[in-house]
Amino acid sequence: MRILVVSQYYHPESFAITNLCEGLVRLGHYVQVVTSKPQYGFGQIPKDYQKITDEIVSGVNIHRVHTYPRRRSWLSVIRNYVTFYRSALKDIMQLSGRYDVVMSVSLSPLMSIAPAIRYAKANHIPHLLYAVDVWPESVLVSKVLRKDGFIYRWLTSWSHSLYRQVDQILVGSPSYQPHFRKLLGKDHVIEDAMVQPALIEQVGQESIQYGEGFHVVYAGNFGVIQQLDSLIKAWASTPASMHLHCIGSGNQGQRLQQLVKQLSLADRIHFYAHQTPENLGKFLIDADAFYVGLQTPGIVGKTIPHKLIQYLPFGQPIIAYLQGDGLALVKALPPTYLLAAGMKNLSALLMKLKKLTDKEREKIKTQHQSYYQEHFSTTIAAKTLERHFKALIQVTKS
């Protein structure tokens, strides 16, 4: 098949769509990606990419449209979204060749799928949306908009219009299915839920070596819903040998680092910049345990955090503060290490983890890695996409 993929984010940015496209190439398909110049997590467009428009990486053909650089200010982020939307709408219609199917990915903001909608309609080919985010519900968690406000109501109307223009939706978390079926009807939503594969599936040998003590690692976005502020406050009551390593970026980053200073925890809570997938493994392999948190009302809080999937190939025990689909996944991998309300049991969990024997740790590692390979690997996900593409093409032809 010749597959056209529209995603605002792609390699070297840390998003699983890269793995999926490369997995489809390994299955023998031709994949063309329309994306932006990389900047998420970089603070600016890397110098090497400022003049690159077309390239081939790991067999995937990549066209990068002009986008305004994404920086820290909200204005720059909005300009980034708008310029991708406009540039991709223009560039996608100038692509040469014929495609059998279009796939878009609903990473924020949803308007980024509009170019895929335009191309699919103009060329009369089927369009599958991989919904790993739900709009505009996901924008509420940032508390930038109010649910009863005009802008939110307008975003709701526009988002629903975009959703209705795709042929089928494949959701990234099981709890999304009832939402989309209610919105669009049962026939519009594929029965399967396909969780995104990990960015790093092969665990290397190189590590940064944290040294003495017990080391818990968090790798991901520094936002409100990840409950890092609650974790940091609870860390003040843990033994002096316990260290927390936070790797990533986000709008709460500066506030969290200031909180660490106020609590005099700078010698035990450490912050690192956002890492490319190539470097992230060095931070994960040396961890004694991982932390994952997601607590917010509504459908967004019920999803499976991608960082939870990323932890599994490395095999360490996972300290979880979750609900919904994420909590269900953790419970499928006993023994569980679940934080109670207010994280009052954090010290007890850490001491329990510290006392694990090598045999117990190896058992957890084998279980996590096996479960990942059986349910979430890139190969499985690419074959799932391939199956749904073929079925959608067949339905369109009939």
C-alpha cells in the first residue's frame, strides 16, 4: 500500500508515530509523512533542520512544512499551530503520486488533521484517524479555557465537525470508544483500541549511573495532571537515601523546581532537560523504579499514559497514581505499587521496593517485558494498522 500520514510531530521529536511509520515500512508499504520542522522539546528548530524540506529516514519519506518556531510563550505555541495548519493545507495538495489511504494522528491541536481531511476528500481515498487525544476535552486540563466559555464552545463545534469528516476512528485508549461512539455512531469507530508503542523498545547497556541510594525516575511532561507537585511534597517525608529524577519539559517545570528549592530537596530531586529517544534510554536503564501519574476529571484522566508503556520494556517496578485505563493496565501486572490519596503511603512503597530481592526484581522485569511484546510492540501496532487500512480500502471500494 501507499500510505499518506499527516502528523504535526515526527522524528526527532519524541512521538510514537515515528515508530508506527517505520513499522509500516518494514511490512513493505510506502509511507509518506507530512509534518512540521522539529521543535517540540527543543525550544527552537534545530539548526540542521532549518533548511530541510524533504528527507528519507529509515525508509519513510518525510515532507516538512514551514512552521513558526514553538517557544515558551502561549502566543508562539498558537502561531506554531496555525502556521502548520495553513502550510500543510497548501503543501499536501502539491504532493505527487497516488495514495491508497490517509492516516492522521489527533495529537493536540485537532485542527492539524484538517490537511488530511482535505486531501482524502479531494482524491476520494479513505481516511483513518488515530485518536490518541480527545478534543476539545484535553485542552480543559491546562485550565487555559473554561468549559462554559465561548472559545471552548467554538472549539467543541469545530472539533466535532472535523471528527465527522474522517471515515473511521481508531482510538488509542479503550475509554475513548464510548465517547466517540456517542458522538459519531457505532459504525464510525473501530472496535479495537490500539495503544501507542514505546519510543524505545531495545534496552541498551549505556547508563548515566545515578550512584548510591534508591533512584526513582519520571520521564515525561511537566504538567498539572501528572501530579508531580504532590509527589515532590510527599518526597519531603521519604528517607534521605531516596532520589527522584525528573526528565522532560512542560509549563510547570520552573514552578516545580522552585518548589524543590523551597522544600530543601535539591540534593534528592533532580531535573533534566527533555531527551531525544536516543538519549532517554540512558536515564531509564539505571532506575530502581519508575513513577507515573495521571489524575484529572473527565475522559482525559482515564487514558493510558504513554510513559507507562515506555517503562515496560525496561522492566523496573512502577509506582502508579492512576485511574481508568492506566490503572487497569497496572493491575494486570501484579505486584502493584499504587499511591493512595495524598500520596501518604509513598515512603512505605519506596521501602517495600527497596527490599525486593534480585529474584523478585527479575520476575517483575520478565513480566513487564513479555507483556509489552505481546500487546504493545511496534510490530503488533503496525500490523493492526495494516489490517484496518486494508479493511477500510475494501469497504470504500464496495
